[in-house]
Amino acid sequence: RSVDTLRIRTSLGEESRYLWSSANPRLYRLTLYTKRDGKPREYISFRVGAGESSFKDGKLLRNGKEIVVKSARYNARTTYAEALAAIKALKAKGVNTLLPDNPQPEWFYDICDKVGIYVIDCAAVSSPTNSEIRTAEGTPVNAPELVEDYLARVEAMYRRAQNHVCIIAFSLSNTSSGNGYNLYKAYELLKSMNDSRAIIYPAAEGEWNTDIE
């Protein structure tokens, strides 16, 4: 989780054909290496996509263009091969965005990067019990003694998937868990990452801790 310098020696230019999107899932293989005492110690190879997912004026954007979301709820509870086939089938039906209920296996995001399908990732938060009772004795979301647990789950979701090009937004919870202190803090935590992607909590009910109603 440290910050270092990454130098790209090949310019891709400004042409949109080089940028990753659902319609054009172009990936590039990068190899990073770490040095100690002036000598390379470790080589790490992975695939990346160029471009940016962002949120502006109430719209989800990819490379500055609005995404017309056609979504389906999907969780990878099978093998890589079965999930790959299922996700390809969903895309063939016109689905361009997947809504998992919680953080998925690492290979799920690799598949979505490769196939070219957007993901609104979701934290492992589900506390619907007494969600309509806004006191600390009611919904767990409004119990300050649980805030570190909520923040840990939200940060784990973010750290796990932040570098995958398929991620276009982050969701705070997969259920209507009420609203209160812990999800306010969770929203503030994600905003502190200075990420341009949207943060969504459908059950915010008009409150400020969601970018999209």
C-alpha cells in the first residue's frame, strides 16, 4: 500500500482506440520490478487498461463519455471457466455492468477486464436488522463501536479492486442497511482516497453519503 513512481516509456497517444472500455477491452501487459541495493529482486507481470472511469454531473463516465448502464446482479460462485462463460453470455445479451453483492475472487475482476464488462464493486456490508431504527440501539450502522469494522470492510473492498480497469463505481452495502454514522464514515473514507469513481449507497434515502440517488 505504499506509493512509488511508475514510469511508462511507451506513449499510447490520445487516440481513443488505445483506451479500455466495455466496447473496446484493450489490455496491455506490464512488467514491474523491485530493486534493493541496486539489483532487481522481484519481477511482477500483470495486465492493465488505459483510460479513466469517473463521475461528473450525476453521470458515470468512461474516458469522458457517459456509460448507459445495463446491469445484472452476478456473483462468481463457480470456477474461473464457468464464470468466464457466464459473463460472456451476459455481455452477449446486452449487459454491460455487473453488480456483485460483495467482494469477488481476484480472477473475477481479471475476467471482467478481459471480457470488457463494467463492475460496480460492493463492500462486504449487510446489516438490515432494525434498519428503520436510526438510534445506536437500533440499526448497527448507527453504532459507533462498530465503525472500525465497517471501515475495515469498505477499505478491503477498495484496496482489493482499485487497480482493475473494469471498476466504474463502489457500493457501500448490498442491502438496505439503514443509514447512520458508520456509513457516513465509510463514504468519507472512500472520498479521502481521491478516486474519481462514484460511491453509491442506494438506501441513503436522500442523505449526502451517496453520489447517485
